[in-house]
Amino acid sequence: MLFQESNTFASDVEDYVKKNGGGYIEAILAVCETHNIEPQVAAKFLTQPIIEKIQTEGEDANLLPRGARLPL
């Protein structure tokens, strides 16, 4: 299934987080696997609120320095 617009992908990611808990990075990877798409392709379907949540998640896990900007 190819996503026609980012809202569909974003809502699938949000639904995954609500149903399964966990973080947004995990949710994005799971939705990508479910729909058989590469994460690099899915990156263009991310909405700004999800990008901000990923950034916060990365900073909290010390994967990103505070104030760093994701290259999306």
C-alpha cells in the first residue's frame, strides 16, 4: 500500500502508539514494516508534530544532542 498523503501515514503511526505504547521511532518502523515500505520513503510522509515527537524522543534517549535539528 502506498500512502497518498501524509495524514494517512501519520494517523497509522498515532494509532500504533495509542494501541501498543512505546515510542514514535518504534511506531514508524512498525508501520513501515506492515506496509512494506522503506523508512527513507516514509520520511516524506511524516508530519511536523511527529517529527517534533521523534526529536524529543531522541533527545531524551541521548541519541540526539539537545537543540539538534533532524534532517527531515
